[in-house]
Amino acid sequence: FNIASMAGVMKSAPGISAYTASKHAAVALSSSLRQELEPWGIQVCSVCPSFHRTALVEGMHDNAHQHWKSMPKQLQDEYGEECTRQILTMLDKAYQFSWKSEVVVDEFVRGLRGRHLDAEMIIGTDSRLCYLLVNMLPTWLYHTVQYLNAPHAVPRSMRKK
């Protein structure tokens, strides 16, 4: 098993590009290993849960707020209050819709009980729905939906004058 994330099977995930790239790499590695090891009866599976509550996720909002408060005033001015507020709101929403870790573990265990593992184990009802939509929507429409749901505040220092 290779623990990845839904970010590894999404077309893109703005705002977390490095994370998404690393998860795509994990899914690709699993896919290659799955094909290489199949002749020996070895199954390889990427486990792709959606956003779930871990210590990292539970502390995101507070950590972001602490970083904001510890930043030099000049850097705070470059970002601006609106950009920071939208980022904190996005983190709060992500946490509100996240799964309890126990749910992820329970689904993972249920998946293990099957005789044949899929290449990707998509964990969470929201993940399965998202996975279907991502693979059915044309890329331009997928990107439009993402854009409409993303924060739009631009750091003050990056705004056109």
C-alpha cells in the first residue's frame, strides 16, 4: 500500500501544488509497481483519502494565524488583511468538511478484506463523488468549478497598480 491522497488523482488542486505533485508521484509509483509486480501475484494499491482530521489538519488554522501574527508588519502589509482572512476561512471550511480519522481507517480496513485490490482505493463518499466528477468533466469545466470555489484575494504586493 502506498498512502497518497485525493490530490494524487485530481487534475489539479490550486494552492497546494507541491503537495499535489508529490501525491501524483506516489500514485504513479504505485501504478508502475502494480504492473511490475503483478506476475508474482503482488498487488499494489494507492490509498487516496480525502481531507481527514489529523493533528496536522486540526492545527492548520491556529498555525496559520500564529504565523500571521509573528510576521513582520511589512510582510503583513504585503499580504493584506483580506487575503489572510480568505485563507483562514478556506482552512476553516476544509476542517468542517473533513472526515474523522477513524472513518478513514474503517474504510481502509474494509477495502483490505476484498480479494482483489483496485489500483486506487478512494476513501470517503466525498472522494468517490469527486473522483467521478473529475474524470467525467472536461478539464476547462473542472478548472472553472475550482476557480469559483477558491479564494480570490491577491496579496496586496501582487496587485496591479
